[in-house]
Amino acid sequence: MKKLSARRRHPLAAVVVLLLALAATGGLYAAFAPAGKAQADETAQSLAIEEGKKLYAVGCASCHGTGGQGSSDGPSLVGVGSAAVDFQVSTGRMPAQQPGAQVPKKPNIYSQAQIDQLAAYIASLGAGPITPTEKQYDPAGADIANGGELFRNNCAQCHNFTGEGGALTNGKYAPNLEDVSPKHIYEAMLTGPQNMPSFPDSTMPEKQKKDIIAYLENVNGEKSTSPGGLKLGGLGPVSEGLFGWIFGLGALIAVAVWVAAHTAKAKKS
């Protein structure tokens, strides 16, 4: 009886065995699952780069060179990053219809999946700004007043005080920012397309970019209103004063001529 009782298992022995089994299973998962996921992500990225290279050969290589090194018809794309590709292709600026002082916005000819593939290929040529996530460019909760100050100090010289655009030199221009998506505004600040300077996070932090986007949505978005009537380009008292001077003074002259003419007729009769 003593020998049998000595061999009897402790009541918690089964629990201990179960915990050890679970720990072993978890260890195996921790050892192999992340590696499998990383390998799958790497494979997907490789496929995206390969497909992007094919798209590039058809739509981009004639101007930017077979390896993105650039040519007399287009700049090098090495190091521009995926954000620049997403902006230029999503807005239809690339592929360009014809060379000129500035490439205009036009309807996009690629799907978002194809744009992502092109971006993956260009990004593989050299490190550059990465396509932002929605969290980065979402203006919810941003400081509109600070965004207005930042915009007037850094952007209004070209884009006008409310982002309605303006003319530059030699046929170039700053485009109208009305109804431009927050993502594209963020990418433009990040990459500096065409004549625009770039504002990386080291120069303009992510929060400040959000503030500017919030300001533009407030003053020049779909829901914005102009309680004063015609905005006259959003230039404020300068354009309003010029309008008043030209048309107001012209109206006064017309009235004076009419009064003088009718007064002369009255005297003759």
C-alpha cells in the first residue's frame, strides 16, 4: 500500500503537463509563425516590384530611362520614393502627355493596385519618402488657426492666401488646391513636385502638415462658403479695392455723363 501511494500522482500534475504543452506550442509558433509571415510579405513585395517594373517599362522608361536613371526628357527617379510616384501617377500628371513648362493634372489611367506596384519598383531603386498612411494625413482634430499661419508663411506666395493658385514665371503656375485630397496635399508637401519646394518631417513635422490640410479644407473645400459674395481670388482687400476702383469709378463716370447729357437737353428745351 505504501508503494502504491508513493506512485500516486499529485492532483496538479495534469495541469502542469498541460501548461508545459501549451508553452511548447507557443514557443514553436513564436519561432516559426513570424518567419513565415515575413517570408510571405517579402514574396508579395518582390512580386509587386516585378509587376511595377513591367508597368514602368511600358509607361515611363521612354522618358526616365530603362533603370530610372533619367534622360534628356525626364529626371532621374532614383531616390524619389513611393510617395512621389503615388502623387504624380494618382493625379494623372504622369505619364505626361507632352513636355512643357509644367505637367498639368489630368484623369488617371492606372488603378490603385498598379500605382502601388509602380511605387514599389521606384522605391526599390533608392530610398525616398514613403507613401503616407491615412493616420498621417487625416486632419481630424488639427489646429486650423495654426495651419492658416503656416500656410500664409510658407505657401501663400505661390498658391494664394486661400490656396486658389496663381501664376509663376516662364509659363509655370501654382495649381488650385480646391478639392485636392488630403493625401495628395500631404504627399506634395513631402516630396515637392515640379516647382514646389519639399517640406520633409525634419523641416515641417507631421502635425504641422495636418494643420495646413485642415486649414485648406476649412477655407477652400467643398463645404466652405463665402458670406461676402464673390471671393475675387481670395486676395482680400487688394483685389476688392481694385474691383471697386475700376467698376465703381466707371459707374460714377457713367452716371455723371448721363446727368450732364439730360441737364443739357433740359436747358435747350
